[in-house]
Amino acid sequence: MRQQIVAGNWKMNKNYEEAVELTRAILEKVEKPQGLVVICPPFPHLRDVGKMIKVRKNFHLAAQNMHHEDKGAFTGEVSADMLVSVGAEFVIIGHSERREYFKEKNPLLAQKVNVALARGLRPIFCCGEPLHVREVDTHVGYVSKQLKAGLFHLREEDFRKVVIAYEPIWAIGTGRTASSAQAQEMHAAIRILIARKFGKVVADEMTILYGGSVTAATAEELFSQPDVDGGLVGGASLKPDDFAAIVAALK
Ligand code: PGA
């Protein structure tokens, strides 16, 4: 069975008190989710937000990033083991903001995926093309390359633990959502790519999220597409009413 997921990526927003308040409001507004709700707060809030959400069925905790080494002299970094020890179950890897601002490249991301899986974290692996790639119609090839480089070295049993998030960069934080047809086209292409490598059963069961300016108004149509299994939500995840409406749009 393919898991339906809405993940809320808070990015670098909310101090501790605000994070507790946002979590409280989300728990109040989100009713009986039809899939998993994954909350991705900043590192300092993971433990307490995690404790708050654990009491609710189908709520899970994710970190937004991790370092690829287990431990050592890497000032300012956070390891997979640390994340697990404060309750994280998922970790976002390869978000376009990490790729762009922190120069994280495919080989490093593949390493992070390996370490996350080895420590028992499920990667939410992001892929997506910039605008100039979309404009010359090479987006499917571009995203295929990212997925092959980041994930296709995995054994099937590990690959099945990964959640893929397709996030066209031109749609992130811009208010410009991909149309449901654009999302479906890419998600279907990703599933075909997976089927070629890991077989049709694995491809059918893979969760592929759409991300990029998902709102309460656009979620239902996006999630109604046959290959869109939920969303990775940035801006709207900071607004409890909007986030609840997006969760309610899960099919
Ligand atoms: P957005 O962010 O919903 O604010 O566009 C999505 C993301 O970056 O995961």
C-alpha cells in the first residue's frame, strides 16, 4: 500500500515558544488524517515538538537536514544518531535550499541517504528542476539524474523506506504552484524510472510527494492526481488552518 503523507517543513522559522504554540494549534485543527502527518521543525525544537505530537496517531517527526558523518569535529553540525535520540523518524535530504545555498551535491546527498538509513531514519529525498531547465523542456531528464545519483545505488529493501518529494525550484516559496498536470507528468515519469530499476511493485508502492507553494486552495487538485501521494509544504505549514485543510485534502 502506498502511504499518503503531508509533511510540514517549517524551515528556519519559529522560536521555541512559537513552535510549541504552532504545534498545539496544528494538533487542535488537524482531525483524523487520512495519511501520515510529518512535522519538520528546526533542530532545537525537535524533542519537545516530538513529545507533543507522539500522543496522536499518524503524526511523525522529521528533521530538515543532517550531517553525513556519525560524529567528530564538525562544529555546528548534527548527526543522524542525535536526531534519532530526540525522536526523529524522518529526515529531509537534498532540499533545493540545501543544494543551492549550502552547495550540497549529489554524491554528498547519496552519502547522507546511506547514513540516515543505517541509523533508522527514513529519508524524504527532494528533487526538482530550476526554471531554466523547465523552460527548455529537459526537466524529466534533470530530475531522473538527481534520483539515480541520490538513490539508485540502494538495495531494494532500503529504497522502499525512502519518500521522494518532487519540488520544482521555480514553485518553492514563489506562490507559483505547478499545475496538477505538470505535477502528474513528473510523478508518473519518476514512477516509470523506479519501475525500470526496482520493478513495478516497488514503483507502485513508492510515496511521491509534490512540493512548491502547496496551499489549501491547490492541495485537493494536486493530491487527486493518481501519482501524487501528498505534499511537502513550506509556507502553508506555518498556518494551522491552511495546514489542516491541506491534510484534509489527502485522498
Ligand atoms: P513552499 O515550500 O510550500 O513554501 O513553497 C516548500 C518546500 O520548500 O518544501
